[in-house]
Amino acid sequence: MDATLRAALMLVRLVAACIMVVGLLDTGLYVTRCYEPGSTVPVRVLPIVLNSIPFVIGIGVWIRAKAIARWVADKFE
């Protein structure tokens, strides 16, 4: 594995991890807001599903990281 491919793979994995963290934080903040004492916000499934979409996209990017990294490495060269 050459240096550009390794750098591209690290970049793609970093981006995927950041996307997953954003999805987890969005979902966690929504659920926390629903369960805090005195809150009148009901727990709904649709906002939880919508806030979880970035996490699912991040998992997909992480799984396909090698192919995306090859594409990015070709763009670097």
C-alpha cells in the first residue's frame, strides 16, 4: 500500500467516524431532551430514525472505505 492510498484511507475513515459521531450525538440529544425531567416533548420514532441516518451513512462509508480511498487516491495523483 503506497502513501497516497494509506493517507486517503485514513481520511475516508476519519470522515466516516465523524459522520457516525454526528448521528449518535443528534440521536442522543433528542432522546435526552425527551427524557429530561419536566419535559413535555414526547418520544417519537420518526425524529430518532431521521437523526440516525448519518450514523447509517457513516457505517456504509466505513465499510466501503477501501474503494472510496482508491478513488480519492487517484484524485490525489
